[in-house]
Amino acid sequence: MHEIDREADRRIRLAAFRRVEQLQETYGGAIPGAELRAGFEIDGRRIPLLMQQGIVKPRGMDLALVITTSFRDPYGDVVSDEGFIEYHYQGNDPLRYDNLAVTRAGLEGVPLLYLRGIGPARYQAFWPAFVHEDDPGSLRWLVAIDDPQVLRPDLTPAVVDEAHRRYTTQLARRRLHQSLFRERVLDAYSSRCTICRLRHRELLDAAHIVADSDPRGIAAVSNGLALCKIHHSAFDVNIIGIRPDCVVEVRTDVLEEADGPMLRHGIQELHGQRLLLPHRPAHRPRPDLLEVRYEQFRAAS
């Protein structure tokens, strides 16, 4: 690339990273595909961040800007044993224009935006992503996710240590799994709190019944509950418990408190109420997991 092209490329990448940062502040870890397709405007032109093909190389750029793994990933992009994302070529031709655009980005050492589908038309964004290794024999690249704080103003990374990149990519993988769990649980509960029926998705969490740090805390919808933030907190600190038959209990000392309407209507009146459950039986809370968590609640009562 010529020097003037490098500067234009740098400005577009910076604008792309700023845009996804804004979108994350608005939507959290689930950015709507429509917002990404709309992209952003720079120098009188619109740059999309999401297109039908997985690799986005805007017109006039020699290097890829975005790589995307769809929710229903046809290529099987995974995190390797070494801690890097195995991102597969588009098709089987390493010399295809979009594949070359990613390979060249790796040779130039420029950061990419990585979008991972976490639900229908919802994506989580990671940046900066760097091509760590190109493997045309296996039709894949190894991609590392880094911390935005490592980027200098010219977009070169301040840290290029392989162990650091493996570690940060594994952190990104954990974030991704948390987002996937949240989206799947909230979808199963039709974006409603299982206790109070609140419908505002932005105010809902996916709570683990048994903590994911516990060997029994599987990352499955049946180990999750859609809870509004106040009832999630109450569940975590054992103010609220849920019996294996999906009935809510409120801790005895809290039932006996005298306070304002929030405690009365928001907590105490829940005692004896049944949960609102998902339509699909496979998504409903597993009784054995509820039993484990209920015993913790009883021990705290």
C-alpha cells in the first residue's frame, strides 16, 4: 500500500472501532445486525461492518476490515488448543479476493474487527483481532483477539507476546460464551423475567441456577433463569430461593421486615408464586439443579 493509502486505511479502522464501541455501549454484548450493516460514514461514504459474505473489504481498501462468524457457522470457527480462533477461508481458493485481503492484513500487521453471531441477527464484537498465522494448506488463519488498550495511535500493537495473545483470546472466548448463554436464556423466556414478567430485555440477566464455576454448572439453558436485575441480585444473595417445583420462596427474615412498597410488592409478595417457564420442556429449569441451589438458599435462611 502507498503511504496515503495507509493513512486512509488507519482512519477507516479507527472509525470502525469507535462505531462498534458506541454500539456496545448502546446494546451491550448483542449488537443488532441492522446496525452493523448500516455501518458508519466517513469522508462522504458509507462503510458497512456486516455483509452477506463473512469478510468485509470495503471498496477502495486493499486489506480486510471485518471478519465474521455467523450464528449458524458453516465453517466451524473455534478456539484452538493453543488459544487462537481458527477462522476459515471463504470457499476453497486461497487466492480469492476476500481471502487475500485477510492474508494481506496479517502480513501488514493491521488490526481487524471480529464479529461473532450470538443469535439471529445479533453479534458480539471483538477488536483488535490480528492474524497470528496463515495456514493455506488447512484453508484457515489463526486469529488472536487483543485488548484495545494495546493499540498505539498508528494502530500497531504495544504488546506482541504470544502468551499474552493466547490469554486475551481465551478471555474473549469466555465473554463470548457468557453472551451466548445470555441470549439463549432470554430467548427461551421470551425476554421476560421468570419471576416478575418484566419484558425490557435490556434490564434482564441470564442467571445460572448452579454457578458456572461449579462442575455441575453446565452452560445450558436448563441451568439458566431469565431474571430482572433486582431479582437476579436477590437470588444471588439468597433473599429469594426457588424450589425444585419452580415455586418462589422469600427468606423468612425478609418476609417479616417492614419497609416501603418496593420490598412489599417487589419481593415479599413473590412468596409462593410460580415461575413463568419456557414453552420448550428442554429449556425449563432442571429440578436437580434447582434442588442444589435451593439447599444453598435453605442453608442461608
